[in-house]
Amino acid sequence: RIIRELLAFEPASRGTNLAAAVRHLSRTRVRRGLVFLVSDFLDPIDERALRLLASRHEAIAVVIEDPREKDLPRMGMVRFEDPETGRAGVVDLSGSSRLRGFRSAAIEHEAMRDASLRGAGVDRVVLRTSEPFIVELERFLRRREALR
């Protein structure tokens, strides 16, 4: 049933709002359960909402990362489009200082994301699009089991 509903789902808009989903889940799920939050977590994290969710449920953040978003190659002028908002812009990726800036911002974002998840008491597993996800997921689950 869940797979059928996921496949048939038609979103009302292109954007996402993880904080609203977390708040909704905290209000509607009465019984304690296991919650997987699957996202790229590029939007700011509502640590308060996540903390409330983690106090009521066992919460695991499944972070999807694409290494190409951090290590951009020199490509000259490139047009980017945000798939959620449709906003587009042109960025000059010919200079190494611009590329270092992108990488630095990505690393800083990861550190802030991880600190927010830890602060909210939410476990985290990072799955990279460049690697088979099953290996890292299995490693994560084995570590969790060993800590119990």
C-alpha cells in the first residue's frame, strides 16, 4: 500500500518544507515509532521541531549527498536552475577561487547540518549518490545495533 501511494503521489507544488512535515508528523503520530527523514537537508533545519520529533519517536536522518555539488569542475559560465523554485542563474565556474568558495560553503553547511541533527537528538546516516547506498546503510545499522 505504501509503495502504491508513493508511486501515485502528485505533489501540490515543486517546493519542499521539511520543517512543516516534521511538525505534522509530531502532531499526528500518537504511538512511538521509527521515523526516517530522507532529504538532502539543504534547507535550514528547524532544530526545535526535530527535537520534539526525536522526543516522541526514534528519528533517523537519511542525508542524500551528491559529491558533485561540493567539488564542481572548472566549466566556465554555467546556468543553474533550482528544481524546487524554478529560479535560474548563471555562475562563472572558471576561477579556482569561486570553486574553493563553493566547496567551503558546502563543508560549512554540512557541519551546521550535522550539529543541528546532533543537537536535536536525531541519528544521521549519509548516503552518497556516487556510492552504492546499501553498504553505508548496512554499516550504519550495524553500528547502531552495537551501541544498544
